[in-house]
Amino acid sequence: MTAIPGTLDVHARAQRLWDAVVDGDEQVATEVVLAACADGLDPEAVLLDVIGAVQRRVGGEWAANRLTVAQEHAATAVNERVVAALANAVPAPAPHLGRITVACVDGEWHALPARLLAEVLRRRGFRVDYLGAQVPAPHLITHLHGTGPDAVALSGSLATRLPTAHATITACQAAGVPVLVGGGAFGPDGRYARLLGADYWAPDARTAADELTAGPLPRPRGDHQPIDDLPHLGDQEYTLVSRTSGQLVKAVYAGLEARFPVLGRYSEAQRRHTVEDLAHIVDFFAAALYTDDDTLFTGFLAWTSAVLDARGVPPRFLPPALTLLAAELRDFPRATRILGRAHDQSTRALGLAEGPEHEPGPVA
């Protein structure tokens, strides 16, 4: 392998890796990463500031519609294999610190951030059990009982998995193991980590590794109950919405179809995409009910509008969809509040007034 001449600058390395990843060239991507290590760049920096930076760019380019779903998947797969190549070619030191379990929340398939953290912890001197994506809580707890780690590092990117994350955090703590969480699901400031009773939140892998390296996390208290974190769940609104999500999607789609005749001319693929969009809306709305946080839902809608707009899909169906959903849940006070605020914000952001003249365009 020929080392890349020149600089240790991580930005230049990241650009070279980006070019290889977008081309789907695993061999060149591996050469870029191993050359960076051979040239003296710290492996942790390669993992977080080169591979991690490229993966964040992959997500951003997909959201901007400059990468297809297939290209995003292919790029992620190359990055995952590059991490494995680095781990094999540049051995970590023998474990001399504690033992950490790294896992993704059940239903969370964005595993690369957790994988990067696992490799960083190994290089810090931890013994790491990396369990990968979509780890069901019962399997995780069985693993904890069998291995006795000092902490669990739990990763989640999607806020829709917060109820599952809450149950997992509580189960780990009941097993006597403290939980460090990270990822976009827990909010940019860690607000949902605190809300769900996690022992620690880290905004990124380096901070997580620093916290664990500084010393063991305190063992959790034994009297913690999930309902203590979220007393508002006593109104059963979240439970009723989550149990009837499929029916709500059907009702909203039927209402949109009656209101906007253009939907009747949709192809099967357009119908399917519209139903998927509505299902995502209901799922994030349910997560907002779970956390009782309006901004979780309004933030998702703003992101969705930008993603749809980048794909040439007018997001004008959002306010009427929210109106229809609110009509279905008119007897639910918290749901009415969240949907009302989301409707007002979406309408202002889009510069629209509801009416039949504002028909949504076809879905891509």
C-alpha cells in the first residue's frame, strides 16, 4: 500500500475518504484510512474525525437529495468495512480499564455511531462487548447478567425509539448497571436523556469515551421507577395513540383524499409513499406525547419539510394532515395542544392558508 503523501490534515483525509466512499471503492477507502494511520494520525482521530465526519456528510447529502437511499446504504457499508479494516490492521492495546457494553436501542438500525464508539473505547483500554444494531432489551439484560459490565453505552438516532430506550434504560439500571446514552434521539442538548433517567448523556463519541475513561459511572439507585420520570403518561394519551397508529394513518389519508381530489389520481407508488410519510408523522407525534415535548414534533416537521422540498415534493399536505389528525384526537388535551402548535408553525413556515386551492403536489 502506498501512503498518501503530504499532510496529516484530517479534512484532507476526510475528503479523500469521501471520494472513495461515494465511488463505492472499498479498496481505496481502506487505503486512505490505513495510510492516515501509517503517516502518524492517531487512530482515534481517524475513526472520529475522518470516518465519522464522512458518515455525517453521507447523512446530510441524503437529506439534501444528493445521494439516493441506495447510495447512502452503500456508503455506510463501505465505512463499516473500513472501520473493521482499521481495527484489524492497527491493534488496540490490551484491556486494562473496565468492561463496557455498547449497543443500539431495539429498532435502531443506524449502528455505525455505536461501532465507532466501541472502537474508540477499545483503544482507550476498555474491554468492549459490541452488540450492534437493534438489540432487544431482554437479550441485552441477559448479556449484562452474564458479563457484569461497568456500564452500558446505548445509542439511538431516531426519537421514535425513545419509549423503547426508556424501558431499556430502566431495565439496565434495575440490573445494577449505569447507562450512558448518545445519539440524535436524545436531543441536541441531551434533554431526553435526562427526562428518561439515563445516568449520563454524551453529545459525541469522544466525550463519551472521556467520561468513561475518567472513572466508573456511579451505580444506579435501586428505587427508580419509570413512571417517576414521566407522570404525564398517566393520562393514557400516548398509549391510545400508539395502539391506534395504523387506524389514525388510514383516517388521515382518507380525509386528505376527500379534501384533495389529486390524491385519487396517485399511482400505487405515490400512495405508498404518502402513507409512509403519514406513518412517520404519527410515530413522531406519539414520541412527542411520550416526552410531552412539543418541540420534538415541530422539529421533526421542519426537517420533513426540508427533506420533501429537496425532493421536489411540496410539503403543503402537512397542515391539513395535522388538522385531520387533530380532529381524530379532539378529546385528547395534550394531543390537541401539540398538534395545534405544530399546525400553526407549519402553516407560518410554508406561508399557506388552508383551503382547496392549496392542493398537495404528487409524491415522488
